[in-house]
Amino acid sequence: MNWKLALYDFIHARNQTETDYDIGPLRQLTADGEFLRQMEARQERRRLQHLIRGLAPVRSEIRLGVKQVETSEREAIVDIRLAQSFQGSVGSRTLTEDSWWTERLTFASVREGVCLLQRVERSPYADRDERAGLLPEIAEEVRQPLPPPFLRQGLQAVSRNKGAYNRRLAVEYAERFWETPNPAYLAFEVDCSNYVSQCILAGGHYMDYTGRREAGWWYRGRSGSQELWSYSWAVANALQLYLGGKRNAGLRAEEVGSPKELEPGDVISYSWNGDGRYGHSTVVTDFDPDGMPLVNAHTVNCRHRYWDYSDSYAWTEATKYRFFHILEP
């Protein structure tokens, strides 16, 4: 069963779509209609976004890593890691966006020596709402018990002392750990807000430790089976509620009306369905020539991604944003 040739053809065709937006070649390689529908819609959104920005694709490179393979006489299930570097030009400047994600591909033998890709499954945590952050009727602090996020075991972090918010340090941290999590922290399967909180902490903000998960903004790792962090540290909906709350000291933010009002080290929250439930967080790390933010994020780990996420499978016409300018401690 020659699934490897089908895999390489699929990755090659997929890479090509990133610069010409045409999914035609993919139609010959996969029978997964839902994947094709979503990919076609995504590429049309990318094309329109690039047109509005005046961005011309230069090149795309998708690197393939095979993580695990299960084979039978008629089928192969292949878990892969894809790492993409996309370059586009705006005027005289070349922008580079990096990202990586995982997928599971199922190939079936259709005749001797020929395989067809039957199904493409993205990571269940990719571009989705954080399951622990979906309570809309919460005020300044999360007041109801929430289920814990999914996580992987890591090492305990070290707190930092009070100081001015150093945006350069926040961005340097975001750039250093966008691809691989800092091993000093627990790494969540849905890791976007944990990562953003770390960036803010690295910039000099101090924690508001309360010892209660529904209050403050804090992290102490794990003690045995006990999870020691606030929901506002690790859950997107809780983080945006905390940033939007009013307090006289500690981590404070001013909500602004436009992404152009943000600075490096600021935060954007995303409500995919526009229903007031926020399922994603990013940190601003750069700007394009038009003054629009480029962001770093985890879960689908990315670096210098355009702020609006219209290229995300989770994005909808109803998607809403909150733009938070982080204030001095």
C-alpha cells in the first residue's frame, strides 16, 4: 500500500494552494468533501485579506513530519506535524508568517498500487473555543465553577516581582517561546491564554495571587493532582473578563476601539461566533506596513500572523474582537 506517495502529493498540492489560492489539485487527491469545502472557503478569505492588505504571495514552504503510522491491508492512518513558513510582500517589505499544527490523515487503497486520501482530521484543539471559557454571564471575575482545561504535565514556574511593563521583554518572550512552550510552565492542550499570560508576566506585570481559581490572575503550577492557577491565567473567556475589569492596581488594561491603537505586548481576544464567549487570545508582536498588528499565539502555534484570523477555520462572519492595551502596573 503506497500511502507515502499519496501523502507527498497531497502536501505538495496543499503548499501550492497557499500562494495561488486554487484548491483544484487537491480535489484530485482527496475524497474528504468537508475538508475541501473548508479549505476552499479559507483560501477565498485569504485571497480577499491579501487583496485588502496589498499583499502579494512570494513563497510558501510546508515541512512534513510523520509522527505515527498505523497500517492494515486496505488502510493507513498517519499522524503528521506540519510546519509552514509563508512569505508575502507589501510594497518593499517582505513579511514572514510561521505556524505549525498536527493532523491525522486516513488513506485507503482504491486499487493495486494506488491510494486515495479519505479523511483529514485537524487537532481537536485547533482554532476552537476553550472548553473551560464558555460562560457568558460572568462579571469582572469568573464567579461560577468551570471545568479545568486539558493539559500536559510540565515543571513549576517561578513568579516575578512588581515592575513597569516592558513591552520589549514581553515580545522577546513571545518570540522565544512561540513554537516550543517554556518548560518552566505546565503546557495546556489549549494553551493560548496560558502563553499570553506568560508574555505579560515576562513584561514585568506581577501576579494577583488570591489562592482562588475564580479570582485574581495567578499561576503556581501543580501540587500533586491539585491545579494551582486562576481561570483568568489559562482560559480565554476568563482572561478577557479580567482584562476588561476595573481595578486600581495589578494587571490592568484599557479596551481600545481599533487594532491600530495597540502596541507590542498588547492582547487581542476573539469571540468566533460573536456571542460574547471568547475562545482565543493572542499577543501583539509586530506590525505590517499599514500599521496593523501581527500576533503570536499557541494552540495552533503561530508567529506574526495577521491579527484578524480570517484565515482560521474557526473564523466566521460574526467574529468579534476585544483590543486590550496593557497599562502600567
